[in-house]
Amino acid sequence: MRKGIHPENYRIVAFKDMSNDDVFLTKSTANTNETLEVDGVEYPLVKMEISRTSHPFYTGKSKLVDTAGRIDKFKNKYAKFKK
């Protein structure tokens, strides 16, 4: 294997799903400034909007996630074409 091409900061990171507050630990090189305490140990924190615990494909439930009002914008824009 070639030397010097692999990241040096590979460590355990806490990923938090902001839609349902689920937290899971995995290894990552993601940069972050925040930390989160899990089971008495402090880990770097990466916040996510959707994860395996909230995505409709994995949960089998349809859930509307609209973080920026995009759906309302779309409905307002195309309301004039309604019959």
C-alpha cells in the first residue's frame, strides 16, 4: 500500500440524528468542533438531518422532513396551475 494517502485523524465519532435525537458511534474522519458525552465518554459530534433511524426506506414509514420551507415554497409557486 502507498504511504501518506490515508487519513491520520481516524477516530470514534458520535453521529446524532437531529430529527429523532438518535445517537450512534462509528469511526470517521469528519471534522467537527462540537462534542457529546455518551456513557461517560466525550466524543466529537457530527449532526445529521436524516439517518437510518429516520429515513423512510429503512423505517418503512413515510415522514415529511422540511427543514427550509421548500415544500411550502413549491406549493405556493404552483398553486396557480391548480384547477
